[in-house]
Amino acid sequence: MAVEARIRELGSRHQKLETAIQEETKRPASDAIKLREMKLQKLKLKEEIEALGARAH
């Protein structure tokens, strides 16, 4: 159960980052460094979610 809760939490953070990335790219003068950092964080979350999911099954 704890693993599933962690996966949900990470999924929520992943979705929030996706939203933030989309908002940043819509800005006329989007910050490339900030975008890169957010995308890297999002990728790390995805990898952690996948690793936890593999262990849960």
C-alpha cells in the first residue's frame, strides 16, 4: 500500500511539472534553463515511478 501511495504522489508531482512546463513554453520569453531543469526533474520522477511500479508487481 505504501508503494502505491508513493507512486500516486510522484504521479501528481509529475503532472504538476508537466503543467508548469507547458505554461513556461507558452511564455514569450521562456527560460530555457528553467525548462531544462523541469524536464530533467520530470524524467527523474518518471523513472522512479516506473521503478516502483516494477517492484510493486
